[in-house]
Amino acid sequence: MKFAHVYNEIERTPKAIVEGFRQISSATAHEASGKKGALTGAIKPVAAGMKVCGPAVTVLCRSKDNLMLHKAIAVAQPGDVLVVATEDRAEAGFWGEIMTVSAQANGIAGLVIDNCARDAEDIVASGFPVFSRGLSIKGTVKDSLGLINHPTVCGGYLVYPGDLVLGDDDGVVIVAREQAAEVLEQSTERMQAEAKEIEEDISQGNLTVHFFKDLLEELGLREE
């Protein structure tokens, strides 16, 4: 296949599965995935309460250069999440108010970036979910080509275009597109089991350590 900076056509996590994940927390999906897919905890929502869920459109930007992010807004389809890496950790505000307005107008579901954003007040007021390493008033240039919809390492994890992106106050998890249906099923079962345990045990005064009684004995715990 001939090399391209931008691949416009990708396979996405099916919409029905994406909808199912909207009821799942990032922590539950991470556990159900076999503890895979968690991005670094340094990537956090710009404001508490933000949630994001959708297929990944991956972006690699050059140092302090957000040109490809502007292109990615045009490439992404409604419901997609932009998952952005930068070639180094040089801090800059890669995303701001104008890009937020443009992304919302195009139906993009959110942004996850392994660098910084800015115009936080405007982003929060818009309701557009942005997950970043922090905020920076430092500007960017628009000089260099990067990559869109190539496998990209973001937050310490290799993300493929079309993978399921799920983020909330606890962090961001990536679920491989091919495994998304299975992880959704396991996540749902896990939620139901945990809810039943809480109702039957903790609400009746039992402590959480009750669940690990056999394990503690097996490990040889001694008490006086």
C-alpha cells in the first residue's frame, strides 16, 4: 500500500457497541479488558464531569505544530474522538476555542491529547469534552505535516484508528476495535455483579474485606 499522511477510510467500532459503552465507566472497561488500554493518569478532563466515548481518529502532530489537528477535524466523522500525540513533550496549547467550535459543528465527540490545550473557560462552557495533560497558553505554528489515522502512541498506549475511546473523571481507556463487543459484554456483567454484591453485602454492614477472606488465609495472614 502506498504511504499516505492521511487515511480517510478506516474501520470503526460499530455504533451499537459505542452506544453500549456510554453506560460503562473507564475503570470497569479497563478491568474487563484484562487491565489493558489505560492511558497515563497525567491525561485528565479539562473539567470534572466530562465524558467521551467513540471511535478513535488518531493524529500525530509535530513539535508545537497543530496543522494536522485542523485537517483531522475535517477527516473525522460525527461521533469520532480525536486521539492526538505529539512528536515530543514540548508544551503548547494545541487546541482552543476556535477548534472546539469547528469540531462541534462537525459532530466530533471529543478530544484526547497527549499534550496541552488552552481557552479552558470557553471549552468548558461549550460542553465539548477535552482530555489533556494540562493547559498551556503557549501558541503553536502550522508548518509541518504529520499523520492521521496511523497507529499512534498516545499516553503510553498504542492506539489504532477505529479503536473504542472511553474517558471520564477516572481517566481514559482504549478498547481494541476487534475486542470491543467482548469487553462490552464483560463490562456489563461486571457492573451487574458488583451492584448485586454491594446490595447484598456492603449495605448490610459487611466490610469489603469480606470478599477477600479466603485469599488472606491462603496468603498466611496472622492476627493477634
